[in-house]
Amino acid sequence: MEQRIARARLDGGTEIAYATAGSGPFLVYVPGWLSHLELSWAWPAERGFYETLARGRTLVRYDQPGCGLSGPVDRPYTLDLELETLAAVARAAGADRFDLLGISLGAPIAAAWAAAHPDTVDRLVLYGGWVRGPEIASAAIQHHVLALVAEHWGLGSDVLADIFMPGADAGARAAFTSYQRESAPSPTARDILAMCYEVDITDALPRIAAPTLVLHRDRDRAAPLDQGRQLAAGIPGARFELLSGQAHVPYVGDVDAFARPVRRFLGLPALRRGATPTLTARQREVAALVSDGLTNREIAGRLHITERSAESHIERICARMGFRSRSQIAAWYASGG
């Protein structure tokens, strides 16, 4: 499966990158705290998660303003800005009606959208979300984490990797730490995290009319389980499903336990996992050197091949894995691919 990247535009001119994959009715995916369309597609676990959602749906994902491939904005990060971004992406993708899935920060954003635009949402899925941001951590912890992200983004991203995906192996944690830093600069990361702590959708929940599924892992360290239960309790007729696990990001841990109820709720059949694409021994050597930052000429010298051969190996890696750039190869290899 391949993703196709396109651009939407906010009223102020900011370009928003979005990607589509799969075919069928639209499923719009509202991202969590930070996002990067290319790097997330290069990480095997995350890409596999998106491909699971895109079997039978046209999956639409996007990067928030100032994140990933999207342009920066010169205004505060607020719920209104997030809703404007979602509107621009849906309009550019031609999605007048769609299923809507929000994870982490994307859950309250998706819920707020469903309340404000009931005529656009067929079904709503919320994972790892919350109702009131001020209640997801104590004021002291919020202040400490925000200061850490603002003043030492390297250490801050490492701490957040531990919160979002405890128990993950060293390679996955290192890849996620790097992913966060490449997704957004420190000021942007700090401001979006501050919005996580500020958002409050209490008043919006009773106005949600779409059939709703709320999922939450029982030992989520980033979003308290009680907030997930409150999210479901506040939405008329919402169904709550408790999942086992402690990772906040949905593509770490038991992904099938997440995918099965979501696909069932969306009216899609269960999936059998297909074979994962593999590389030849030589292609893996080239991927490792790309991950180390070597140019084609340097790779050729290291492996005693021509520069054109090195370029051809990279082209074949991209074709086989569905990648679009060297950065995706590097991210995939660094994550243990």
C-alpha cells in the first residue's frame, strides 16, 4: 500500500500536508500530540497500523500546523485552530461525510468536531483521549514537563517516550524519541503539549449524535483511564471498550486488540496479516549506511560498488518498501526494520 501526499491551506495561507491511503469511504484520522507523515509511514509498526485502518477505507491523515511536512503558523495553538485544520483537510480531500478517528489529543479534537458538525460524521472512534486537560496530570507535573520540553527538547522527548510507550525495546524508544524531535521544534512541541493540558470539551459531549466507540488501555500513563471512562459516559449512547496495555500510542503493544473492535465498529471485516516486505542482504547494508547519513558516493566507496549501483539499490529499497525518501529509509532502519 502506498500513501499519496497532498496539500490543504488554512485561511491565513499556511500549507497543511495530508496523506491518503487505501480506497473506499473516507476515514479521517486526527493525530495526537505530534505528527510527521513521512517518518510515521517509514516506521514499520506505525505504518502497519495505518494500513490496517486503510483496508476498506480511504484513510486521510495530516500533519498539524508547524509539524512534519506542514507549514508554521503565527498564532496560538488552540482547539479552534485544530478544528480549522481538520476542516481544511476534509475539504481538500473531498470528504463531505466520513468516519472520524481521533487518538490522544486527537480524541477531544474529533469529539469537538463531531459535536459542531454532526452532518459530516457517520461514526466516531476515540482512543486514549480525555475530557478535561487540566485533569490528566497534576499542575506540578504539567509545569515540569512543559519546562523540560521547552528548555531541553532532547531530554524532554526521551522522558515523553517513556511515558507514551513504557516497556518498548530500546530501538523502538530511540526511534520514537528521534521521531518527536524531527516532527516539530521545541517551541512548537511545548505549545501543543500546553494545549493538551488546557483543552476542555465537557460542554461538547452531550451534542455528539454519531455512533461512538471509545477505547482506552487500562494502564495508560499519559491519559488516565478515568478520563476515558468520562469521555464515553458524556457521549449519548457511546460504547466503551477497555483494552489491556500500558502504551499510549496505539501502534505499540497489542495492535490487533485495537484493530478488531475498530474495524468491526466501522463495518469492516477482520484482517489476516500479510507477509512483511523484506530486503536482500545487500539492500540492508545500503539501508544501514543511509541511516548513518552517508551519501551515494560514500556508500559506493564503503561497499566497493559504483555510485550508480548505490543509487539503484536505494531506488529498489524505496520501491519494495513503499518509501518516498532517504529519510524514510533511515527512520525505518533505525526503528529496527
